[in-house]
Amino acid sequence: MKALSDRDVTGVIPGHGPVPLDWPDGLVPMQNYLGSVARDVRAAIAKGTAMGEAVRTIGEEHREDWVLFDEFHPRNVTSAYKELEWE
């Protein structure tokens, strides 16, 4: 996301959500979401929380922020858990 935010463009057309978004300000909600998922998954792993429990509990505060939360959030947490458990 750092490389994307450094791009010299004025706007972006997302796959989902309002069109168009100012750039790089349009990246901030995604950075916040993914950053909190990574932080919370790391904390869950450190506490020994099982992946299934992490998927059910992490990130619920973002539910109202994303139209397709129910469709994609569980997969995002699962992917983050699988990746971060090896740190």
C-alpha cells in the first residue's frame, strides 16, 4: 500500500464503494482496516487464540464500514492468521 500511495495520480476508481475516490486519501480506510486486522491477529496468536475464534471475533468494529464485510472479512482474517502465525 505504501507503493500505491506514492503513485502520482489524482483519483482512483475502486471495485466497490463510492466512485471516484481522491488519491491517496481513498486508501486510508483500507489501510486502517488491514492494519487493525494484522494487529488484532498478531495479538490473538500471541494469546493462543484458535483461528476459528479469531475469525469470529476480530474486526467486528469494521462491520458497518464495508458493504461486503460478511463475504470477505472472514477470509481476510483467515489469510492474515495463516501468514502471521509464522512470524
